Amino acid sequence: MTDVFFYTTPLDEKARPLIEALTFEYQSRYGNYWGEPGSAEMSRYPAELFAPPHGNFMLLLRDGVAIAGGAFKRYDERTAEFKRVWTHVDLRRQGLARKVLVELEAQAARQGYSRIYLTTGFRQPEAAGLYLSTGYTALFDVTKDPETYGSLPFEKDISHLATAAEPVTGDVPPADDRLVALSAVRAARQATPDRGQGRKTG
């Protein structure tokens, strides 16, 4: 059993477990609470935002299968915004989400960021607990009913990682290769519109 961090794009076939699981999660927890399907979150951002130089998309693979993952995109010049943090439902409470956060923070630092910003929904208390327990600061009053806010923002300073960050190793395609892959996948999907119908990516 081997776990490997794999940097790719949300359109990679290997990312399907993450995309489909998060789509189901948002829909089952929020339904139409926001006036749109909960799954709309997964199509809100184009895949290109999660590609270098300003973003990245990472999967934690176990024997070639995605068991966890996450992504980030540019929020501002010094801030990366984390998105799509996910752990397979059957493998939760095993430290995988923390492992993903540590790797994403290190990669964000490698790409020049010194601060992390992220949000989670008020119906995801386990996510809020994870962020608080891993050094993130809540940008809201944690004593109030979270539904008052809806979206719960957090931040974390990672400037200390800038000097410690080492060049990324492992299976990480060059940024240009990933952008070419994104274009190729989009072209293929446009040519075969029935393929992937019903699966929203982002």
C-alpha cells in the first residue's frame, strides 16, 4: 500500500472520485439552501484557476486511486485560497485531511504564497473543527450560530514555510503540460457532449 501526492488537474480521470464525492456532499448537505443546487459549487470555477503558476490541484493516491485531495487558486498576491479539500468517506479520521493540508500549504509556499484563506459551509462542522485544530484562525465569531454566517472564513499565515519550502518532487507534470491537457480534455468533451453529462467539474 503506497500513498503518493499527485499534482494534476480537476479534469483528470483520476480526480473523478473527488469531484463526484464533493458534488454529492454539497448536494446532500445543502440541497437548494443557497437558491441553487448544492452541486453548483463544483462548476463555479474553471479548471484553469487550479493550475500553475497561480494555483494547483493535488490528489493523494493510494495504489493509484484517489483517497484524498485538495486544490488552491490565487486569492490575492500573497494569498492562496484552498478549495476542494476532500477525504474518501471510508477513510476519514485517519489523518488524511491533515496530511493534505500540510502538503497544500507547502506547495502554496513553493509557489510564493505566504497566507492561506479558505471557507467552509455552516453544515460542515467537522471541516471547521479540522481547520481550527490545524492552526487556522476563524474570521468570524465562533460563539455564534454558524448559520448566521452561512460561509465560514478562515486564514493562516504560512510565511514561515517560505524558507523551508523545498522544490516539489514526485509525479508533477510541468505547468505547460497541464494547461495543454486541460485544453485537450475540454476539446474532447465538446466533441462528445454526452460524455460526462451530469458530472460538474470545477
